[in-house]
Amino acid sequence: MSTSIVTWVGALVTIGAFSYLFKENVMYRTIEHIYVGAAAGYVISVGYQNLLTKAWRPLVNEGHWLVIIPVLLGLMLFGPYFGSKLSWTRRYPLSLIIGVGAGITIRSAVIEQLTKQLASTALPLKTINNVLIVAGVLATLSYFFFTFKPTRTLTGVSEVGKWVIMITFGAAFGNAIMGRVSLVIGRVSFLFGEWIHLIKQ
């Protein structure tokens, strides 16, 4: 069995987290509170470092006075906390954040979900894999044709598209489950390997 304090702490935290599988208990709630507190402390630390390196030092030490604009916009977000009369100050930075975020999101969505998808589907029909990909995409798109009355042929193709969607969702769900199982295997390997040395590393 390990004599390292760090290993013991990690093992106890892991066991406490797994204990929730049986029922909620004091050990699990304690670890949950510690985790939330540590996460909050980490966020505060990162925020302080960002404020120090991206606002205070450029403004005070380097004389970049334009930095005062985002600083003031950030401070305006806290206006409502100092009184209801200052609630209007939040509108301007929020509108800027939403506008910039929407622009970036739309651009990324067009590139990732439209342009790249079209480029990935425009394949030469020389291999079975390419034929299956193109046929699957076309069948899936036909499943979402609602602008006109479907014919018998379109109904059959859309039925194939429905099965393609179901297979895709199943594969995505299986991939997610595999990721979670790999995390569990890692923690179990830690307990039986590094902690009580039943598994040789």
C-alpha cells in the first residue's frame, strides 16, 4: 500500500465520489463541497491573473491607455450591484458581448457546419466508403424535406436516412459511453495500482 499522502488523498476522494453510486452520504457531500470550493478558488485565481496581466500591467506599467476601454466596459457589468439606478450600465457591454459572440458563432457555424461539411461530402465516387458517405448524406437530407408531398421513392429514401441518423446517434452515444468508461478504468487502475499495489504498474 502506498505511503504517499497525495496518493491517499486521491484515493479517498475517488472512493468518496464512487460512494454516491450506493447512496448520498456525508463523505460524498464533503468532497462535493471541497470540489466546488476549489473550482471557485481556481476561477478567482485565473480572473485575478487575467486582470493583472491584461489590464493592470498594460495600463499602469506599459502606458497602453486604450486598455481602459475594455476595463470600463467590464466595470459597467457590475453597475446593477451598486443600485437599481445603475442597471442601465449593463446594457452596453452586454450588447457588445452578444454582438461579437453572435458574429464569431455565425462565422464558425458557416465554416464548420456548412462549408467544411459540403467539402467533406463532395467526394469522388471511386470507393465504397465514398459512395456510402454521399448516399448517407443525401438520404439524411431527404428525411428533412417537408416543402412538398413526398413520393413513394422519396419516402423510401427518407426511411434510409432515418436509419442513418439512428446509427449516427448510436455511434455518438457509444463513443460518449466509452469515454466515461475509460475515466472509470483510469480511477480503478489508480486505486488498485498506485494505492494498494494489487496491479503492477
